[in-house]
Amino acid sequence: MERIVFCKKYKEELPGLDNPPYPGPKGQEIFLSVSRRAWEEWLNHQTMLINEGKLNLQEKKSRAWLNGQMELFLTNGDYSIPKGFKDV
């Protein structure tokens, strides 16, 4: 049976993740409040941010910025979109 969560991005009940996306309290929070759809969309957006921004994830500053973008994305905040990107 599919697990349903109230997704904080879409403000509706949707299928949830099968497992926390990473260990610790933040992973558990995402597991409980983010839908599979929103998480998959974040992963795609995250990849675009890393590639287009040429982020070096070995740098603590880059990881912190990306985590902030994740929060903004998942809560419908004003998250970054690479320059020139057009949603189709």
C-alpha cells in the first residue's frame, strides 16, 4: 500500500517517499512532509543548479547554499533558477 503524506510544497495529500532521502532529522522531516513528486522535481532542479552553477559540492559554502535552495523549493519560496532557463 502506498504511503500518503500531506506535501508541504503542493499543500495536498500525495504519495510519499519510500524511505528518508538521507539520514538524520532533516531526512526524517522530508520523509514525513514531502511527496515523491515534489522530491523528484527537487532532484531534477538540484541537478540543474549544480551543473549550470558549476557548484563544487566539496565546498561547505556550496552545500549550504544548495540546502537553502532545497528549503525554498520545497516550501514554494523564491528559489534560484539558472539565468536563461525557461520552463517548458
